[in-house]
Amino acid sequence: MNLIRLCSTLFASAAIIASGSAYGNAYPTKPIRIVVPFSAGGTTDLLARAVGAELTKSLGQSVVVDNRPGAGANLGADLVAKSPADGYTLLMGTVGTHGINQALYPKLPFDPIKDFAPVTLVASVPNVLVLNPGFASKNKITDLKSFIVYLRANPGKVNMASSGNGTSIHLSGELFKTITRTYMLHIPYRGSGPALTDLMGGQADVMFDNLPSALPHIKSGRLLALAVTSSKPSAALPGVAPIAAAGGELANFDASSWFGVLAPAGTPKDIVNKLQQEIAKSLSSPAMKEKLISQGADPVGNTPEQFAAHIQSETQKWAKVVKASGAKVD
């Protein structure tokens, strides 16, 4: 009798293990949605579409991008946090949603750590300080030094656009203002796309945008690039120095962005691993690497555990930046 029970228990355990593996192996059986918590046209959107196109080919199911802007990216992030943990709703998270907002907002509708299962860090990206060329020409701004001189002589007269409250684009500007002891009026938008449109149209004067979304407009001459926010120059923008190269009080300036895929907490490990492996494979392909690097993004594709550790580290780093800059949600 005991032998029969033992065999039954072993059979049941094997069935559970087999069904779990089958669930992961069968995935996906329907279209996958990647939620982008910003409007179309920004770097988050561009990277989500690039990753989605590759996953569509490798997984054999459509991967659609769903733009859900608002509340400094918190609306889209909250939507994914409260979605079924089945691998069919993913988030293209950012340094804003998973590094900055927890320190910037007094209360979030989700927990950036507990409510998500990190899949992989897709890319790290420098921000770039860009000006409307007409504004720069009119006020004789040709480089970072002359820009700072103008700001100090005209406090509050410069409009600084951003992709939304709490984004690295916003915080890069706030940190710059604090260190240089200058003041620009912050104008938050629902993503880089509409902010860039107004910047090029003259409704805004300056922006610390993610390099990939600003780069085409810099090359076309519709934006003037003064400096990048990373500690080192970007290969995609030769001749444009880091803000830190100015030395002095700006010598340690570093405010770069990053983007990564996350699933709702509780998503089966098999599915998380499958997504990570497919995304990492696409990011390591020569064509994809060349495409992203040429746009100013450095592809990564690390493990879920490495991405989780990165989020923890960035949360601590940006909490200090938010406190030091005195940034507040407008």
C-alpha cells in the first residue's frame, strides 16, 4: 500500500513539473502587448518597437506596442503591475518608472520592486542637451559656457521641455539647474515626441532628451546639441562633449537613462527566462547592435537577476539625486 502511495505521489509531482515546463514551452499562444508609458516617437517607444519586431519573428506571435502616457509614466506602469501575470502584458520600463519615481512621488499606485518581475535591461542611453537653433542664434548661445552665462542673466525666461515629471529627462535638467545655480521653467509633456515637436517649433527653448529620439533632428539641423549627460562622449554624436568635460562644479555630472522589459510579479519563471533569452539573442545580433549603437543606445540584454540588482542600485542612486536637486512634481 505504501509503495502504491509513493508511486502515486511521484507520478503527481512529475505531472506538475511537466505541466509547468509545458506552459513555458507552449508560450506564447496569442499576441503579446508591450506597454510604453509614453507617447509614440520617444526613445522608450523606439526601443519597444525594435524589441517587439524581433520577438514577433522569434516567438511566432504578434507583439504589439501599446502607448499609455501620463503621470510621469506611472499610468502605464500601473497598468502592467495590475495585469495578469501570464507573460502577455509587458512593460518597457525606464530609469523613471523603476529608478526615479519612487523618490520623486510621495505615493505611487504600484511598488516598482515588489509588483514586477524584471526580464532584461535592453539598453543604456545618454541624454543630450539640445536647444532650438533659432533661440540659440538669437541669444548668441554657441556652447555650454555661453548657455550657462545666458541662464544666469535671464532666470526664469527659458522654457525647459521634458517627457514628463520624474523622467530622467526632467531630472537631468533639474540636476543641471541645481549645480549651475540657474532657473528654467519646466514644461512636462506626455513623452519625448510631443516635447520635441514643440522644441523644434519654438514653443520650448531647451530639453535634455534621450539621444536616440533627438539624434535625427540634431543631424537634420533642427536641433542644436550642446553636450551629452553621460560621463563619456557618445560614438553616435562625435564632437559633442559630456557636460562633465566643462569641469569645475560640473566635473562629476552623470545623468544617463536606461530601458528594460518587465513583467507583472508572479509571471512564471519559464516565461521570464524565455523572453530574456529571445531578447538577449536579438540584442546580440550584429544588425541589431549596429542599429542601436548608431542611434546612440548601448544594447545590454542581461539576466533577470542582474536587471533586478541594477534596479535596486539605480533606486538608491536616484533617491540621492532627487534629494540633492530638490526636484518636485509640478
